[in-house]
Amino acid sequence: MFLHIGGDVVIPVKNIIAILDIDTTTISKDTKEFLRIAEEEGFIESISNDLPKSFVITENEKKSKIFLSPISSVTLQKRSGFVNDISNL
């Protein structure tokens, strides 16, 4: 199953490591440092020109990628839960 995270981007649910709210998590200096380093190393992809509300950490073939999404983490988590509920049928 796939999760639409904004724009024209859909990712396989199995590749998602975490869906995080950008406002609450960037209060921590460790998270800010993590995102800064990830951006410097080219692991971050902004999928919209809109202000990001969440970020999604993924891994595919042992390569990590972080997507900045204009969709809230709550909405993305609900969508991914809905997908999981369907796959359990």
C-alpha cells in the first residue's frame, strides 16, 4: 500500500520509519541538528513550496530519505492507519 504525503508524492507504507510533526519536534536542539545534517548531506526533499507541517523519514534499499510534507502529521498518520486497517481485512 501507498501513502500520499502531498504534491505528487506517494510512498510505500512499508518504507516509512516515522511521521513527525515539524513544530513540536524541532523544539529539541537534537532534532534541529539531525535535520540540518540531513539537509547538508542531501537526504531531505521538500515536496511542496508550502510551509512544511510534518516530515516523513523513509528507508528504501538501505537508503534513508526525509520528505518535508505540507500535510499535518496527524492526517498522515490517520491515512497510514487507514491503509493498515484495509490491509488487515
